[in-house]
Amino acid sequence: MESSARSFLDTLLSTPGVSGYEQAVQQIVRDYVSSFADEIDTDLHGNVIATLNSGGAPTLMLDGHCDQLGMIVSHIDEAGYLFFQTVGGWDPQQLVGQRVTVWTSGDPIHGVISRKAIHLLTDDEKKRVVDPKDMWIDIGATDGEDAASVVAIGDAVTVQLGIQEMRNGLANAPAMDNRTGVWVVFEAMRRAAAKGVSCKLVVASTVQEEIGLRGARTAAHGIDPHVAIAVDVTHATDCPGIDKRQRGVIDLGEGPVIVRGPNINPRVGARLEKIATSDEIPFQIAALGRAAPNDANSLQVTRAGVATGLVQLPNRYMHSAVETIAFSDLNAAADLLAGFAGALRAEDSFVP
């Protein structure tokens, strides 16, 4: 991974972007792609859309959603504790004891998510899964007035951001879902730009996937692509407790996952496999027997229908503060999508 590309990834993972509050991370995207995209636009929904070779054909859209799980401040009590709603599909047990940042209109405010200490829980409380309404954020305020002087209702909250490298090319961070996908689609664009493309390549950093695949729907409607490929994370199955008979064998470091199933145009899927094989790019195959729970879902049914593919990045511990990926899988995915874009021609048909 080149130093500039690695710096882009590190910055993405250190920048907040809770669903509905993606402006900061989208500015990072705009700054990075300005050196190789022909056009950059931000639509009214907040999607950042970059275009290469606008006169080419057909139109290929690459999609990675930039939003992450988070929280939103819903109440400040008289003692200065903050109560919150979750944004996206948190496992509440992941939140207890987390260090967090409240992203205010001024300086970021640091705090911790707490509940009663275990010594003070009743036997019944110890047996129950903790509910977010029984947790609060402590920012060290002296009282409600002190807290309200720096925090407003509706401020976004994230767990502590940043990347931690591990052994054997692995790393963990919050928001690997799906900043890694954002990195892959724009890195693929950069690599494709260096080699040249005959298609019109449009790459989107989409918003609000975690609350209903919303940004991909509006972005794709405006772009009107012939072919679209979503990039998102998927569950790695190389850790304890996962049934490989249903989830398949998905290992970190063995390459991106090319998905097969009803949400996927068979010709797009087959071409991804062919390019990976011919270019000696490692890849894995996964089956998905329903509409995807990610942007591929919205892309496929936009307007009169889009020939849709789905490339996924293996991720351990999804929707947690320690989502874990392999750098090699990201690089391989970027090469795969750049190869797909470079090989696409106007006469190609994706009618099943």
C-alpha cells in the first residue's frame, strides 16, 4: 500500500461520520480524489460523487458507504450526564465501558459510556442484556448547565476512533465498516485512472447505509449507471462460534469476496471472477440467497434496474469498536475493481 493511500485510509478511520453526520469524512474524500478525478460533486443528500472519463460508455458506478455506527445525544440531565439514542445496529453490550467523543459545534468533548458498577446491580439486572436507556455518557460535567454549555441535543457521538495494527498484516478500528469500502472504490479509481478507461467511471461515497441504504438509492438514481458494484464488509468466519455451513469459509488475508445469488447480475459476477483469475488476484466466493443487507440491494433496483455486483471485505467482529481486517484484502479488492473498470467496453452486454 503506497504511503499516500495508507495515509488516506488512516485519516478515514480517524474521522467521524455517523449516519446523517458524514460531512467531515466526506471532506476527506473530496480532498483525496481531487488529484485524479475529472469531476467531483456533492449532491443534496451528501453523497460525494467523482467522475472519470465522462464521455465514455457504458457508465460504471462503484459504491462504498462512508457512514458508521454511532449515537446521538437525546437528553442532558440535571447532574450533567448525557443520554443517547443509538444510530445503526449496535449490540448494546459492546457499548458499556467505551471511551467516546461527542462531536459538538465547537471542540470535541471526550467521555465514557457507563452504567451502575457490577457490585450495585441486582441479580435480575446481572442476567439481562443491558439496554441503551440504562446507560449514560459521563463527560465530567459538574451539572446540567455545565454539560449544556458545550453539548447540544442532537450532537453525534462515536466510540474512540483510530487504527491499531496487529500481527501478520491485520488491523482493528471502529468504522472498518465501511471506510475500508470507501478506500477500495477510490483507490480503484486512482489505479484505473493511471492505466486509462474507456467506460465512464463514477465512484460514490454514499451516506446513511446503516439506517436503510438511503444514500445509494439517491446517488444511483442521479448517476443512472448501466453497471454498479457495491463494496462493503462481510463477516469473516475464521474466528470461533460461526457456523461455516451457513456463512461459508471466509478468511482474513485470502482476498476479497465475490458474491453469488439473486441480488447479483450473473454476468457481472462471472466477469469479476474471470478478471481475478486472469490477473492472479486472490478471491473468495460467498453465497447470498436474499436481497443484500447493503447498498447492492438499492443499486440493483434503481430506475429500470442495474447490472449489480457485490465485492466484500472480510471483517471480524462487525459492528464493534474492534472491527478487524487484513490490509492485503483491501489491496486485492482495489486491483480487482480497477481491472474490471479497465476491461469494460460499450458493447458489453449484461442482460442475464
